[in-house]
Amino acid sequence: MRTLVIGAGATGGYFGGRLLESGQDVTFLVREKRAAQLAEHGLVIRSSFGDAALPHPPTVQAHELRETFDLVLLSCKAYHLPQVIEDMAPAVGPNTVILPVLNGMRHLDLLDARFGAERVLGGQCVIAATLDAQGIVRHLNQSHSVTFGERDGSRSERVERILEAMSKAIFEPRLSTTILQDMWDKWVFLASLASITCLMRAPVGDIMAATGGEQATLQLLDDCRRVAAHNRHEPSDAVMARARGVLTEKGSALSASMMRDLEQGSPIEADHIVGDLLARSDAPPNELTMLRTAYAHLKAYEARRSRGK
């Protein structure tokens, strides 16, 4: 199976690197600077599951892309997706399967419109990783899973082939027959975490120590749950119980990556993670007030950032 991994940053570099390490046919679609860095230093992974140093990993730049691939593994920030779609288009042929591991659902609509829903799987990943100043992929926790599946719930030959290929690598591949529900479950949790930590500019533990912090957090979680229920993907009681436990854990240092991006003055995925959730609701303006407040806060940040302030 010939796999094109979009990008070789923290996520693409980790999962793509692990596939390459296991002997899979992997090429990375990267920009010029990253291509030069990989050519000189190789793809280096530091992880408690084992380090990897992969010299001269195969790379291609968008203007060089001429051939199609069996699998496109897509991980990027949502605000880069429109350009990424154009960059990767030459790699998508009649039998290409696209596996996106972005959060939320909006990317499925964009990929379906460009390439056809029949080519796009559902997918998500769980990992904490970063790309340091030297271009090393640093795996920061004990999670490194990719969950994927056909959106109609079937176990097709193509997802079985992907599972077989990924099972040889040092990460956890999971073939799901309920991938859309899995994605909604993660979206509800992530939108709640991003909204409350960005709104309060604090990790979970500090929010729990503040008067009204727990109430605001649980209201945000319920707002997100209501949107999922409206779209016929309400999380189960067990999923909600886990989310409440994590989001209200006293002393927790957990925060969303969006909060860290915001504090650094970086672009954020406000529309993809929070705005699109609101767009999928039929609630009147006087409802979902916590979620609407969080979204307004994020959009105000983007407006200020666009003015260079």
C-alpha cells in the first residue's frame, strides 16, 4: 500500500514515521523548508515507546506531485485545509482512500465536495506530540492511536487492508464500525475543553478552583451534548460521565491546544471546532449561551489578531 502522509510535523511525522519505520511505502508531502530539514537530518522521533531515526525519508512538494497513492493520511490544522486539498489533489486517483484525522466534522464536508464521499473515511487520532526547533518529533504522553472506519459502519476490504498495514507499526490502529459517533464523542469533549480553557485562560484545575468554574464547565459540556443530540449523535451516558470526570478534575493541568495557540498569538481553529458546532444547532439565540459566549470570545481574539494587536 502506497501511502502519502500530508505533512511531517508532530502528528504526520509521528504516525507517518512509524509506518515508514515498519517497512511501509510512505511519502511525505511537505513544504520546501521541511523537505530540506528532513533531507539533512532525517525524520527523528523521540518517544517512550522507542526512538526512531529515519534518514532521508521520501518527500515530495506540491509542485512535484504527479502520481496517485492508495492511501492519503491527512493531518493538518483546519485553517490550512483549503490549500492542502489543492496541494494533494494530484495524488487522489479513482481508487485512492483519504483518511483525515482532523477534529470536528467540517473537513468531511470539504473533502466530500472536492473528492467525493466514497473516497473519504472517518477518522481521528489521539496523541500529544510536538515538533521542536530542531525538527524532532517529540511524543509527550502514552497515547498514540489512530481510529478509522467506513462512515456507513461496514468493514470493507479497503479498511481491512489499512488495518493490516498499520498493525505492523508502533502505534495503536483501531478499526471502528461506529466512526461517526466516535468523532462526535471526541468533538463534544474537545469543544467543551477548548471553549472553557480559552474562555477562562486557565487549565482545568484552576477553573475548578474558581467560584462558578465547575458550573460553567458543565453548562458548556451540556451545550455541546445538545448539539450532538440534535444531529442524532448524542454521546452515551458512559461517554458523558468520562467527559465530566476529566473536565472537572481538581488539580488537573489539562488544557486545550487551542488555548496554548491563543496565548502564543497563533491562529486558532475557532470556526472548525466551536463555530461549526453552533452552525449545526437549531437552538434559538437565547440558548446554548455558554457555547455562544465562548465562540464570541474566540472570534474577538481572531479579529484583534488580524489587526496585529
